Amino acid sequence: MSERRTLDSALAGATLTGAQPSSIDYRPVAVMPDVRVVKIGGQSVMDRGRAALFPILDEIIEARRKGIQVVVLAGGGTRARHIYAIASELEMPTGVVATLGKYIPMQNARMLQMLLAKHGGLYIMPDDFEKLPLYLSLGCIPVMSGMPPFGYWEKHEEGSRIPPHRTDAGVFLSCEFLGARRAIYIKDEDGLYTDDPKKDPSAQHIPRITAKELRERNLPDVVIERVLLDYLPRSRWCKELQIVNGLKPGQVLAALEGKDVGTLISA
Amino acid sequence: MTKLVGGDGRTHIESRLMRESLQNRTVLSKTESERDLQIFPDVTMVSIGGQSIFDRGKDAILPLVEELAEVKRRHKIVIGVGGGTRVRHTVSIALDLGLPTGGVAQLIGAMEELNAILLNALLAPHGSMPMQRDHFWDLPLYFDAGITPIAISVPPFHFWEPPPIDGAVPMHGSDFGLFQMAEVLGFKQVIFVKDEDGLYDKDPKKHKDAKKYGKVALEDLIKNPPTENILDEEMYRTWAEAKNIKRVVIVNGLKPGQLTRALDGEDVGTVITKGGAQ
């Protein structure tokens, strides 16, 4: 029998699980660290229509005019919840639910593109990510679905049929790849509270917290997808999640300018 | 009837998840049940090793193709392949260059695809076709026509590969990708074709006293993992949380007949079962 014909490399013969061998001196390079990736919430912003959305878009356009490179990712919202509820009744596997969940943020991204078109709004797909340098140097505002492209490969998580990686995760993972330090989330609350402020008026605002502290509080509800609390401590570039209130004038622009508004969750 | 609900500045569609936070554990638990829909329960995923089979060249590949050509007449199978040594070379260069994990993930699938093209060129006269990424809904058509699909094995995480638990190598490779495809579609089982008679407690290529597992429960394997594993850790982690797949078999593709016997339901190689399945 012929032998395995292997190429000589630091990983030759390895099973490719776990950490790389110490012979590799890994010094990560930031791909596009100045890009701001910002999510426009589905339920929190898009489902409110023009009253909420138009002022937010004005601030994004303003930031772009100031030379800030912005990539907009869209959330899902109530239509996503509707299809998730029906798919769950039918006992669809999580990977199927995640695939269904791709379509609504895509619709929202297309709506955003139409509104931003005259200011350089450009609808892009995951495969277009390598063209970001061109789009951004032309002054465009690329708009994409926030859903990461896992689809049928989204894993089941204990105690839920809902995909654990949704559009919050997509924004964080985009930042982590690009080498951007802060992921920005535009919602309809000032950030993180001790409970859902829409249901519990006595819930208190938390301006700054670490992922570890947040996990230890073991809150019944959090403002951001839980999987990010696992990822933040082990990420290399994206070390902060910023949640801002898009209903309050000036917050979005301030966040895009790098100011500490809303809630900051750090690694 | 479907109802639109307003009143809080947002327009909702009535559903069990309306207005709910999808981070709330109580809400999430209402979406869960013991079982998942099994879409294709009579199909087996066959994963052929990159390093273990393809990197050996003709002597290892051709007899296996003959066996596949024969066995595909009787069994519904989807085939996936590993990338082997070229993947390891890609990753080691990419890490030396400091590319981010998502960037490495974007690169590696190309190396598996080379093996998929080779396999398809050899198997096509017997009826095979490369299957596009997630064109699963064509599967009934493939099987009716006697065509065996060759799937893309590396999952589409690409630039969005999550930060690994340890180090910078992407966690989601071809073992995970093929397992997850079988899981989400509710396949019958996954068979990994390697160059050893199964799974051993340590690497049998380095240790003469390595002991082979015959039949072993996934739960025991996770409690007492072998020192070196022939399959990616992420596959085991995913399987532990999964609902559909109950049986994973590891056979030796260098020994003619082992794959056929496994497909015929015999306990050959190492059989890993979950949840008390036989």
C-alpha cells in the first residue's frame, strides 16, 4: 500500500483540532480595523417604520460624510419571530430554522439599501466581503443581512430550537474578521437593563459591564445574543459591544464617532 | 387568522414569539421539544478521509471507488471528502501570515473540493454528481435517478467562523460539516472512511499497544476521550447536543469490504452510538 504523501508544514500529520502547535508564531493582522459595523435592529427599529428609521439613516449618512467608513447590517424582527414560531411547532431542526431566519434580515437590508441608495447604499452578500475596500473608498455604505451564513450548519443549542447565532452574532463576527474593536447595535433602548425594561419599568440601566460579570449575573433576559458573551473573552479584535438607543437623536452619530454612549459590554 | 398588532410604536405579527426577547430562556424553551423532524431517515453520509485515503493516491483511491460504485446500487448515500495534507499546509502558511481565523476558514474549503472533483471524475461513469452547497431538496431526484451526490464538506462559516476555544485554527472543518449535514437532514448514520480499523485509545501509528474501540457509547467516549482522536473534537461536541444522529461508524477504507459491511448494518470498525441506540 502507498504511504500518505504529505506536504511538509508545521501542521503536517496533525488532526487539526485544538490549538496550533507552538512552532507557529501567530501574530494576527487586522484586515480593515477602521471600519464601523453597525446593526439596525429588526423588531426595535425596522418594525417601527419611518418614524424610527429615517432619523437613524440621517445620522449614518452624516457619519459617512464625515469620512467614517460604515457597514450596515440588518436585523430580522417580528416576521422572523413569526416564522420561528411556526417552524418550532413543526419541529424543524435548528439548521432549518436558521436557514428560514436568513430571509427576513435580507428583506430589511434591501429596504435599507433602497433608502440609502442616493447616498451610496449598496446591497452586498457575504461573498462580496472581499470587495469592501473598493466600496468604502468610493464613499459607499454597504448594506448586508446581519445573519451569519451558517444556515443548515447552525448547531442545536440545549433548551432551544432558535439559532444561537443570529444578527447580533453576525455583526460581532464581521468585526472580528475585519479587526474592528467595537461592534455597534442600534436598538430602541439605552442599552442593557437588569430586566426587559418594556416589561419591568423598575429595571435599571447598566452603562458598562464585562461579559464575565454579565454571565455571572445570570439574568433571565439580556439585550444581546448570549453566544457573544462566550465569544468576547476569546476574541482577538472585537472586544466591545456597544448598544445605543436609535430613538434618541444624536446617539447613533456619537457611537459611529467612537464615543461611549449607551451600554458597553467589554471582554 | 393572522393579525397585525401595534400600540407600542412597532408593528408586530401575532405569534407565540411576538414582542418576546429571543434571549429569554423561558421564551426559548417554549420552542424546544425532544425530537427534530427527520427529513431523509434512510440516507447514510459517507465521509472519505483526505490524509488517510486521498493523500495515498491511486492504490488507495481506486479500490474504494470500485466499492462505492457497487454499494451505491443498494444504498442511498451522500459522499463527502476531506482535504488532507493540503489543508494543513494552507493553515500553517495562513497562520504564519497572521490571517484572522475567519480568513483561514474562507481558504480551506478549496482543498477539499479538489478531492471531490477527483472522486467525481472517477465515480461519474457509475452515476455521481457534485451537489451544490445546500441543494438538499434535489436529493429525492438524485436517488430516483441512481445518482450519488458528492457534497461540499467544509461548512459555510467562512469569514464568520467564531473565535476558537483554543488557538486560531478554525473549529469547523469537514468532519463537523458532513456530520451536521447528516444531522440537520435526519440521516440514518455517518460512516467515516479512514486508514485504520476504527478509533483507538491512542494513535495506532505511533503506539503498538493502542487498543481499538469496538462498540462504544458517545457518552462514555466524551467522559474518557482517547489521547489522540481520528475525528475533530467539534464533531463530538455537536453530536452531544444533537437530536437525530444515533450512530457513527469508523471503518478502514484500505481494507476492501469494510465500508460495504458497515452500510449493510454490520458492526465493523468502531461503532459509536448515542442515547442507548444499537
